[in-house]
Amino acid sequence: MTAAPPFLFEADDECFRAGLRAWLAAELPRVAGARLGTADLHGLEFRKAWEDHLCRSGLSGLGWPRDHGGHALSLTRQAIFHEECARAGTPLAVNMIGHGIVAPTLIAFGSEAQKARFLPPILDNSEVWCQGYSEPGAGSDLAALSTRAERRGEVYVVNGQKIWTSFANLADWCLLLARTGAGASPRAGISVLLVDMRLKGVTVRPIRQITGEADYNEVFLDDVEVPADCLLGEQDAGWKIAMAAANYERSTYFVPRIVRMQAEMEALVALAAGTVREGQRMLDDPAVRSAITDLSLNIHALRLYADSILEMAEQGVPPGVDGSSVKLLWSENHQRLMEVAIDILGPQAALGPQESSAVAEGRWNRDFLWTRAETILAGTSEVHRNIIAERGLGLPR
């Protein structure tokens, strides 16, 4: 890992922003060009290569404590980082679960030995993580999981199945939920294990998506022997850890996506302005203008909302139901944005994402299809509405 770029240590936020913007303008085309000019900036290969480059350049662990190798940047400055990355058109990370969910969970709940073992390979991106939560019979109802881990001497023997596990086919490790005991409620008796995906008995089967990609996977665990020192926190007390990890996922974890959605909104306006049908720009179509106006207002309001959550988080206030609100509003507005893009494309929307003649190399087509998953992942819209109703508004179950 090289020394971090000087802009990282600027005292003024705008100097930090300017330095980062200049660095991205130079480095993104250089790294892409080094791959013989054939890099698909949104393909898995380049996404991982760019993420590796950021980590080698000292631009990982932005919010981590310094004694764990991080930079202890404020949440506001982290938001600036993600905003400029979105503006520059950098791809989303592959190891986003490792950096955005596993690392803060380890910092909060891991033993010193676990932090020493697992944080450095996340920091330098040499180990990719996935999250083993959902099961065929326990998706939105996470407490109904049936994967079991039985303590036998110095190991936990794990049996069960996980599904919709993002990047499990690329992951080295998995943050896994398993039932280790029984209790008065389904939430009792659940533990969190750190599972090496290369252990005997772990089988990964990619699930082909409508986009043609396979980001999601089934994971089968058959008599997998996980060392006992890979238990995170206390046995049977994993629900608290799982919910803390979910809070990372549902609140600040979605800030980069909100920032990127703002950039996509600008691209949508450009698409409407550049698309002509029957002699009229689509931007001049009243229905399209109305849809774009509504989206612009929603996304601007969502960014302000997310900024207020960041401000509260910097003061030590947990996100609570605000995390559910952010996830719900982001996913549903992102779907709507892509639906408007497809309306603008018209007949072009029928082309698959891999078609060479598709507008913008098929990114609109691909992202429209991909967003079908966004109201399901990290908790369905229905689950989040229940959380908001019950915990936020105090409505009865």
C-alpha cells in the first residue's frame, strides 16, 4: 500500500473535494487505459481492479479508527468522497460488504485477535466478504433461519443453506448467521460466525439473473467445521450483532447509492434531451418532464434526509427507523428512475444489455433490470414499511 494522497489530509472540506476530484480525473482513465483500453468500467473485473487500486493508494478504511489502519474521516467527508466518485463515474465496489458492513461490525464486536486477523485483508482488499443471512424459508423473516451450528470441541459444525448471497462466488469469507441454541423467542439462540468459504463442505451455486449476470448465489453448508475462535461475540447472542450490521447496511451504507442516483438523474435529463421521437425531444414531452420533475424533487429531498442522518450519526445518534426509511426511499425511487429511462428509450429498451447497438452500451437496459432486486435486497419494502409503522409511528402489529 502506498502513502495516501495529500488531499486526504486537507483541513478544509472544499480543498479535500478539489484534490480528490483532480486525483480521480487522472487515475480513473489511467487505470482503465492500463488494461489495454478494453476495460468495461462496470464489469466485475474492472470493478475489482479499481477497488484494489483505491486500497493500494491508501483510500480505504476512510471512517475506520486510526489504530485499525483507518483515516477516521468524518461521515460528511466520507459522503464527499462518494459524491466525487459518483461524479467521476467510478464503478461500484465488489467488496462493498467487507468494507461497508463486515469491517464496522468487526470493529464494534470483534475480539482483538479477530480484528488483527480480518481487518488488514479488508483494508488492502485481499479478502472479499459475503453475508450469509437469507435462506429459502427465511428471507424477510430472518429470525426463522434454520441453518444450525453445533459446538463440538474446538469447532462449530454447520449445516444448512443460504440463498441470494451476493458475491458468494467471489468471496473468501462469509459473515454467517446460524442457530446455535433455543430460547423464548426465535431471535434467541442465533450466533454469528466468520466462515472461510474455502472450507470443506461449502458449495456455491451462482443464480443467473435476468441481466445475464450472477451476482447472487446459493450457498450449501454440509458438515462445515468452523473453528470456535471464529465465533463473533457471544454464542446465542448474535441477533444484536446482526441488527447492528443491518443498521450499517440500511443507513450510511446507502449514502453512496443516493449520491450515485443524483448523478444518474443528471444523466437521465441528458438522455431525455438527446432522444428525439417523432420530431420531438423527449425532454419536451409533458409526461416525461413531469416524471423527471417529481424524481428530481424526491431525490433532492432524500439526499437532504440522508445528510441529516449523517449529521446525527456524527453526534452518536443511531439511525433507528431512519435507516429503513432511507433504504425504502432509495430503492423505490431508483426503480422509478430506471422506469422513466426505459420510457424515454422507447423501442431501444427492447435491446438486451449486451447488445452493441444499445444506448450507452446498454447500461440503462441493464440497470432497469437490476433494480428489480433493490426493493427486495437488504429487507423488502414491505418489511421496512412495517418497521416504520411499528417502531417509528407506534402503530399496532
